[in-house]
Amino acid sequence: MELLSNLALGFSTAGSLENLFFCLIGVILGTLIGVLPGIGATATIAMLLPITFQLEPVSSLIMLAGIYYGAQYGGSTTAILINLPGESSSAVTAIDGYQMARKGKAGTALAIAALGSFFAGSVSTLLVAIFAIPLTVVALKFGAAEYFSLMVLGLVSSIALAHGSILKALAMVVTGLLLGLVGTDIYTGAPRFNLGIREYADGLNFVALAVGVFGIAEILRNLEGEVQREVIKTKVSSLLPSKEDFRAMIAPVLRGTAIGSALGILPGGGAILASFASYTVEKKMSKHPEEFGHGAIAGVAGPESANNAGAQTSFIPLLTLGIPANPVMALMVGAMIIQGIVPGPNVAAEQPALFWGIIASMWIGNLMLVILNLPLIGLWVKLLTVPYYVLFPIIMAMCSIGVYSVNSNVYDLYAVAFFGLLGYVLLKLRCEPAPLLLGFVLGPMLEENLRRAMILGRGDPTTFLTRPISLTLLILSLAVLVVVFLPQVRKKRDEVFTESD
Amino acid sequence: MAVSVKVGGFTVAAILAASGAFAQAYPERSITMVVPFAAGGPTDTVARLVAEKMSADLGQQIIVENVGGAGGTLGAGRVASAEADGYTVLLHHIGMATSATLYRSLAYDTLNAFEYVGLVTSVPMTIVARADFEPADFPAFIDYVKANADTVTMANAGIGAASHLCGMMFMSALDVPLVTVPYKGTGPAMTDLLGGQVDIMCDQTTNTTKQIQGGTIKGYAVTSPARLDIFPDMPTAIEGGLDGFEVSIWHGIYSPKGTPAEVNDRLSAALQKALADADIAARFAELGTAPSTAEEATPAALKATLETEIGRWKPVIEAAGVYAD
Amino acid sequence: MTSQSYDKADAAAGVLFILIGLGFGVQSWWLDIGTALRMGPGYFPLVLSVILVLLGAAVVVNATKQPGEPIGSLAARGMIYILPAPIFFGLTVRGLGFVPSIFLTTFIACFASLKMKPLPALLLSVVVAVFSTLVFSYALGLPFRRFGPWLSF
């Protein structure tokens, strides 16, 4: 049993008093900074990177990994409490989590998120341990054509995020795609849509966009009718989910874990899709799809599990190939290099204690998080009893700092104001921001892979159909479209009939 | 705010007037080292390693600030317009020279906006290919690429990236245009090379060493003037018959124009001391590079390098006809 | 409130999408479009812009077919004080320095609510400024200048 001996090595490394301590520090820091609105895992790790240079390589990576999934937890907390996702993945949690909070079920939503994440984290850590090495082979099979088809599947699925008009949701996705293209064309270096402002040459900042369209738009909405503000009720009867809630979350958590684990392995973009994909699946599987967008438990449990599972399995390409799956991983690569470890295919063989130690620490870190977070839920919920007019100036201050800290770019702050206005206008026009955000994240990748696939395929568009993985993904997209539109069409017909009655 | 601005103008004047006396106490507070790329990248790594050692000698903390964007020109622009008091410096790589041509409208004048501290390191590059690429050695590689110019695909990490520069140099040396496939950064480019989606790439040893040693990609040649200790069997591109084919990613430290010479010399001395440190040499060796010598870590050497490199890359970039703005 | 003969919100949304599509489309048109093998920087955005304009038109058409709910009141005061807050922070963080800048940013944002009186607003801004200076500048060591050049006497 090589796996057992490897895991034993990992646990003995991660279980040393020193490493447990740094793991704890990491998850606490991650959680704390994650709950500060507007500051996500990327900014957090970038800020804290220098602190880790003094530590042993294993300890520093364990701490950074702790910050990473700690911040994911924390980010979900702000998404649920004040509708402010710090990362693209928690944008989905905000949809139903925030609605639950508005109904006085903030504690339940937070508990579901924590428990779902813990379960997903545990399972996917085991998957990482078992499959890390063989799975990388699969990930490498993904070329430009496959990625393009995967993105198409993701976008098609995203229209299920909408609980209003599908047309408007599609338009929001396309708007997001276009906004994502702002910056510099990587193929020719030509600047695009940046209005001549060099500070936007690398594109609009995700955090600025998210803070604007979600956070600020929401603050403005709350300021509308200050007098009859109903938002969070102080009477929060129970913090923990009821038996019923538990039953409702089991299946979504299992499915979310599976989806997240699978997508997380793909370097570049896979993990981003996980929570969106899970939401779509849950909405489709649900007997009460109309609850989605109004505080459905499955809408929190599924995406949160998927998000956390994806966060864990995205360590696979990092640890086995040295390929960062997302910006946070890129920072981890930097940390490894500074520590004198060049990540690559040899790390597992040359540094088994480090490799397995990190894997074991993931599980330990997840355990710490759930222990840490369940009692904290009471505290977070109390935070909501703070009058809103006190809360929102604080949110504005934290968002400003958070956005600025990412790149020290003041134009990102101007973008916050612009997207706050745009987000508010769109909100008033009853357009939902989540599809826009997904489009924004996927836009550049979609174009990049489309063009790359065309170059590599010598301009032959059938390249998407002749490659089996790509073809499978496209067929799946088609299937999703049919599933989404058929009921819509049928419903329309029903409506027509009722009207003519 | 008008009052404040006036106060600001006064401060600058005061600092300039007092700079002679001021330099003796230098540094009396922490120094900001701007790295014009994201935290965690190879340039950031170099900066943080050097900053830590320089801090020890200067007796003041050097804080690394990442001001990424637009191929490093935003961070360079920030330093160019910073106060010339020695408390803001820039660590930039070869991009300082190439952006002078790649960007037709820079916010600063590359040769006249900075003072020089010294060279830090020069990272050699390697010409690599996917693991199952047919040619057995570098001469065969050149023949193969020339013969199959219309099907061989060459990856790079984006406009102005080291791999892009080296790729342009490679194509101009062979005098064949190849199908180039740009990526957003080295990570995804390497993924596709590992997966065999693209054929060849030229990239820094920092990124390729472990993969070559692990056998997951094939190394054909190095772009340094002499063979590298880590790859004694790999020929240099010049040995392979590509005359003058020498590309390295050199890094230098700059300060804003008008920074007193004493300050630059003080920084330069700290840099030389840092580079002589055995720990730095060991860390750099892991990255496949070596610290610059004491002669190179001087203002004069950096100035000369920048001027030569601007002149060397100008025709290559203009011939390729690529611009980043 | 009474419902209207057509959905004004949807109609406005459709028009907004058309405008965004046109905005991007025109700019794409000026860029190199390229061919399918070697797509230029304008190819993909142009295709998207056309799709967006079509979608916007469809939304408008749909809006005229069904009654809708009114848009409701606007948070005018909120917009006047909330939106400039991050802009103000951006304009002053380097000149004034982190501490005074974040203090004033918070103070400005406070006025968005009618319930916030000047004295509590001042108090809250001080607390936020102290807290964020301790956390971000001291504990996390972010490279912010606490007091900027505009204030150095």
C-alpha cells in the first residue's frame, strides 16, 4: 500500500506541532481577510507572500494553502451576508445565500456552506492523494479546442443561473464577454476598448467589477427606501440547519463535490466553472427550480461544495506539473521558487515529505476551518444586527482598500465607481449580475482558445468536431441547451393557452 | 486640494536643496523597490531575494511593491515620475530595453528618465521542444525546423515576453517565419508543450530546467555564450551555427532621474555585497542563473547594457513588425 | 402601483444592450478583423457585438408584448455620495497618504444615508481609519505611505 505509507508520511509532516501551528495561522488569516469585503484570496496571498519567506518551505506552503482555502470560506461568508463575493467562485453562492440571509436564515446558509465545503474538501483531498499523478495525464490532453468547447459548455450552462428572462441572461453573458476583452490583445499586442487608458492595458480588474456590480449596486439598492429597509431580521432562531435542511443538502453536496473535483483538475479555468456548473445542475435536478434565486438550500450547498472541491483538486496540476491553475496557484509557484523548490514533475519524487505534507495539511486545514467557523457563525450573524448605515461606509472603505491593494492601480478604483453605477442600473432594469460576471471571467479565455485552436488547426473549424473530447463537450452543450429551452418553450405555449382562455 | 499641491511642490524643492546633506544619512527610512510584474513571478523572485540581502547591508527594510501591467511599463513609469530621493527604485529586466521599441508611446523616455544602480543577474534561455519531437540533436533540429517551417508551431508567453523575444531572434537567425502561438504567461504555454499541443519554445532556464531534467520536454540548446553547468551536454546556439545568437534575460536596478550619485553608489555597494553572498548564489543556481559580478553590478555597466540592448533589439522587433500599443 | 402597457424596464434594458453592443462594435470595426485562421483583435468582439445588438433588439420586442412593473425610486442621494467615495480614495491615496485618504473616503460615504448624523460619521471614520491602518499598514505590511507628500511640511 504505497498510498498509505505516503499518506502516513504526509500526516507525520503536516502533523508536526510547528506545521499545525502554521496551518492554523494560515486558515485564521485566510478567514479573517476573506471576510473583509472586496479582498479575495489572490490579494490576500499576494499581500502575505513576503511574510512566508522566513519559514521552512513546507511550513510556508502549508500556511499559504491554508490562507487560500481559508479565504474561500471567508469569501463565501461575505457573499452570503452582504452580497459581496470576493472571488468568482463565490459569486454563485451570493445568489441564493444572500436571499437566505434576507429571510433571516443567514446562520443556516453559513453552516451549510461550511459543512458542504468540509465534506467536499475531505473527499477531494483523498482524490488528490490517490489520483494526483495519473490525472495529470488527462489534464494534458486538453488542448485549445477542448478548452474552447469546455468554455462553451460553461457559458451555455450559465443561462440556467438566471431566474428571469433567458434572453436578458444571454445578453448579460455577452456583455460580460465583451467587458472581459478590454485590455490588450495577446496575439497582436493591440490595445482594445481601453479608451486610451494605459492602466487598463491588462484588462479590467475582476475584484473591481465584482465589488461594483454586486456590492455597490446592492448598497445603493438598500439605500433606496431607507425607511422600510427589511433586509436582515435580528431574530435568528437557529443557527444550525434543521434535519430537513440536512436532508436537502446531502445530494447537492455529493454532486457538487463530484463536479468540482473533476473540473478543478483542468489547468486554467476549470475550477472557475465548477460552482457555476454545480448551480446549473442543481437547478435542473431540483423539484422546485422556482426556489432558486430566492434562497434555495441546494443553490448554496452544491456550488459551495463544488467550489471547495475544485480548490483542492486544482493543486493537482500545480503539484505534479508545476502549472498554476489560477492566479492564487501562480503565487504559490512563486513562493515555492523563492523557497528554492522549482515546481515540476519531479517534486513528488524528490520532495515526498513536502508533496504529501501539503496534501495531508489540506485535510487538516479543512477540519480546522469547520471547527473554527461553526462557532463563528453566531458572531457573523450578529454582525448583521449592526445598523446598515454604519455597515456600508465600512464596506466602502474596505472595498476601496481591497481593490487598490491588488495592483496599486488607482484606475481600478475608478472602475469600481463605474461598475457600481452600471450594476445599479442593470439591477433596476432587472438584469442579474451573475451571468455577466461569468462572461467576464470566461471572455478572454474563450477568445484565446478559439483563436489558438484555429491557428493550431490551420484554420479548419472542424477541429472542434474531430477531436473526441471537444466533440463530447459540444454535444453536452447542445444537450444543455435543449434541456433549458424545451421547458421554456412549453411554458410559453402554456401561457399562450391560458391567456387565450 | 490646491494648498496641498503647493505644499507638495515645496517639499520637492526642499529635498532637492537638501540632498547633499540628506545623502549622508541615507537611508533613514524604508525603501520601496517597484517590481513591474505580478508577485510570485520570476522577476519578483529575483527582486525579493536581492532586496532581503540589500536590506541587511543598508540597515533599512526594502519593501517590494508589485506594480504590474502593460509589459512592465506601468511600474517603470511609476518610478520614472517618483521623487528622486532614493526611496523608490525599480527592478526591471530586459523588457526595459525592448519596451523602448515595442511601445511607440511610452509615458517616459527610457534612456533619460532613470539613473542606474547596477545589473543583478542574467538568466540564460533554452530552446526546447515537446518530448516526442523527432530531431535527435540541435543541428538536426535546425534542419527539421527549416524543412517544416509551415507546420512547426512555436509557443510564446505573450508580446514582449522573454520567450517572444527569443522566438523572434530565433526566426530571424534561421530566416524562416514559423507559426507562433501566443499564450498568457509561461504557465499555459508550458502546459501545452508538455501536452504536445505545440512543438517548440524558447524560454528561461527558470521555467525549463526541471522539465528538461524530468524528461517531460526536450532541451536542444542554450542561448548563453558558454555551456551551462547544469546542462554540460547541451550545445550553445552559437556552437550550433547560429552566429551571434545570444539571448539572456538580464535584470537591473534603476532609480528616478535626478537621484543623487551618492545614493546610487550606496545602493550599488549594497547590491554588490548582496550578490557576493553565498546564499544568493545558491538560490540563483537553483533558478539556473548566477549573480552578476561586482563589475557588472555598477551604474556604468547597467547603462552600457541598456544602451546596447535597445540598439540590438530595435531592428529585430521592427523587422517582426510587432508592437504592443 | 399600476402595471403598464409594456415592460419599461425590459425595454430600457434592451436599449442599453443595443448601445453597449454598438459601442463595442464600432470600436471593433476600427481594429484589424483578420481571417478565420488568423483572427485579428477585432474578429471575436465584432461577432459578440452583433450578437449583443440582436439580443438587445429581441429584448425590446419582447418588452412591448407584455405589461411590466414600474422601475421604482432611485437612490439619488446614495449615488451622489457612494460612487465618488472610491474615486476620491484613488485620487488622494498617494498624495494625501493612506490614513487621511481612507478617513475622508469613509466620511464621504457616510453621508449617503440620511440616518447618519455628522458626529457619529466623524467617529465612525476615525475608527475605520485607525482600524485599517493597524490591519493593513502595520499588521499586513502593505506598501502604503501613511501620510503622503501633500502633507509633509
